[in-house]
Amino acid sequence: MLGAVVLPLSHLRQILEILTETHDAAAFDVRTALVRTLILVVTCQLVFLFNDLYRWRIIRSKHQSSIRLLESSSYTLILTALLYFALDGIDRYVLAPQGDGPRLGVYKIGTIPAVVAIVVAHVAAYGFRRIFDWTLFRIPIADRVLMVGDAPIAAVIEKELRERRDPTYEIVGYVLPDWSGEAGEKDGKTVLCGYGKIVETVKRHEIHRVVVCLPERRGNLPVIELLNCKLQGVKVEEGELMYERVTGKIAVDRLRPSYLIFSEGFNRSKFTYLFKRGLDIVLALVGIVIAAPIALLTAIAVKIDSRGPVLFSQARVGKDGRIFTLYKFRSMRTDAEKETGPVWAASDDDRVTRVGRVIRKIRLDEIPQLVNVLRNEMSFVGPRPERPFFVEELKREIPFYTERLVVKPGVTGWAQINYRYGASKEDALQKLQYDLYYIKNMSIFLDVLVLFRTIRVVLLGFGAR
């Protein structure tokens, strides 16, 4: 990040002249330096975000961090070159087509200074990240957490924090209802006290957050002790909430209905719906125009590769359980389910055609879904639309599955970018946890984040089958 603000050395002289002189060119030079810097900074930040360089798991790995920073340097060079080329074209052929002189000359930059600036920026970023990583656990920045109870969700939270290498939380120990005496070990857990000494333990160990993870709360919740912690400014929350914050999903198999009822979320204003619909229409129209040549070539390839229609249509379940017809480019044989009936897609599925494997990998088969978006049957962001056969089956076997039908299904979604392609009931359960998180926290910002990350998923072919 710090490296992204490094200016080419050739600009230092210009800046010194500006500080010591006042003439007409000074304003031009200041604007030149600021715009060039802004372009490099914004490009670097977007590339870092695109390449997951703000995730703890990547930051803490020297190997992954080094590789992705090297990749980011290449991406930044390419994007910056394309951006300057495009702006120069606008300058020459749109704003000053009669040769009246350049109006966007501030965007022009020499090739050598640009390359040097980007390389220096990423070397500096690598150095900064290594220093940051070295000092991270030497400064007490983590929330010190006390777990009340040892329900299964407590072990899951601890496992997730360990695997994600998340330094924002430190689990200090556990409180067990039947524990008496001094601190000790039980089943690999550090037990600090029983219910009677919660407030004392919070003070002694400087606890910032108390997380309640009790398998059964009725008649087993230390209400007075937790209230006293709360009154002293210590955060008290349920294990489900911490799990949701850490993982970006809701633990369906351990979920109590009361958590969904009383927790914050599910607050969707009319403005959110209107903005979301407006964004859907704009993106769908722009997408159809841009994708038209690609769609034509895809249609020709599908037709040449195998017999049958170019488009594939299938009944799917939409918002509030309404059935609609979803359109895609056909990627399987026309008789794919003639003998078996509805079945889950699988890796190396022999029903997929040669062209189908390619268009599935890079998501070209989903271009016709833009029509579903325009028809208000789908949104760009939302849960994946499932077939009625599977919906009925999953509703019987997975709790809270019908709750994913309260919003329109999406071309992409929070579950799609965070989990692989669903091909079983177990996968459906995992994706439901992400879908419920999206529905609970649905916002304009979250939609934009999903769309941005979808670009990376499409380019890298993550989760395709």
C-alpha cells in the first residue's frame, strides 16, 4: 500500500519548481503529479483486493504473499498501460479531434517511469507487509475472548480462527458450569473457572469479549454474571454471532430460531430494493451489448459441437417459491437425464459436451441468464436458483432451507464466490449457510463486493463444473 504512492523520480524536479515558482504551468504540473499518483494508487488497491491480498490467510503466508504480489505487479502494469492508452485516445479523438492541443495531457506518463514506479511500489508493499507480519503478534491488538460453555460451536470457532490465521481474536480460556477449583485443562481446553468467578476472571485476564457457547441455556445461563460483565463494558455475545462474523456464514446445523429472530439483520429498505433492481437492469443491458459477439460465437460452437438446441431451458425455483424458466447455453447432451432423471452435476461429468466443458469453465453458458434478470425473475446477486425436484428434497432434509427463497435468486452470489460448485446435499448445506448470511446482511455494499469478487472467480475458473 505504501509503495503505491511512490512518484517517479522525474517528478521531484517539477514539484520543487512548483514550490519555488508561480507560473501558468505550475497548476498543470501539480495536476499532472496528483492524477498520475491517484491512478497508480487506485489501480494498486484494486489489484490487491482482486488478488486477495487483504485476507489474513494470504498475508501470513510468505510464499502466497510473494507470489500474489508478483502477480499483482504484472496486473498493475497491464491495467495502467490500458488505462493510459484509453485516456490518450479520448484526449486525441474526442476532446481535441481538431488538433487544438491535448486536454488530458496530465494522464500521459513515460513507459520507463511507470514501470519503475510500479516495481518500487510492490517491492515497498512486500517490505511493509513483512514488517507488519513481524510486529503483528508483538503488539496486543487482539480481542481477548472468554468462552462460556463448550458446545460444539466453540470448537468450530477456535478451529476457524486457527485455520484463517486471524489475529483479531485470542481465545484465553473457557468457563464451564460444573468446574470448581483453580484453572486447569479439560479435553485440550484451558478452563479458567466455573460460573461463580466469571466477573473476577474477566478482570484478572483483561477479557474484552465473552462468548456464550452453551449446548442448553434453559436453566443453565449465568444471567447475573453476564449482566455484570456487560455493565463493566465487556462485550457479551452468542457463539453464533461470532461464528458468523469470523466465517461469513451462519451455522445452520447448530442454529436456534431465536438467534435469527432477535439478532440484528434482515433490515432491507425500499431504497436497497430499488437500487438493487436498477443496478440489475443497467448491468443486464450493458452485459447483453458487450457479450453479444461472444454469445454469437458460443452459439455457433454449441451448434457445431453436438446435436440439439443452442439454448437450454429448465424450471427453477425463484423468490417465494415461484417457478420460472431459466435459460443457459446448452453444455450437456440433450438426453443427459433420459435414463437417470434429475441428478447432481459431478466432476468430469460424462454428460457434458466438449464445448460445454469450456463454456462452463469460463461461465459463458450463463450469458442467457441476463434475460432472466431483465424479466425480474433473477437478480445479479442472490442464492443460486435450484430445480424444484432438489428444492423439495432439500427442504425435507436441511433445516431453514426454505428461508433462502425470500429473495430473488442470482446469477452470482455470496455462496458461489466462497464455496465450490454444489454437487451433493452436503454441499447444499454449506452453501445454504453462506446464502443465509447474505440474506441476513444484504446491502448495496455486499452486492458490489460479490460482483467484484465474481470477476476473479470467472477469470480463474473457481468452482466450475
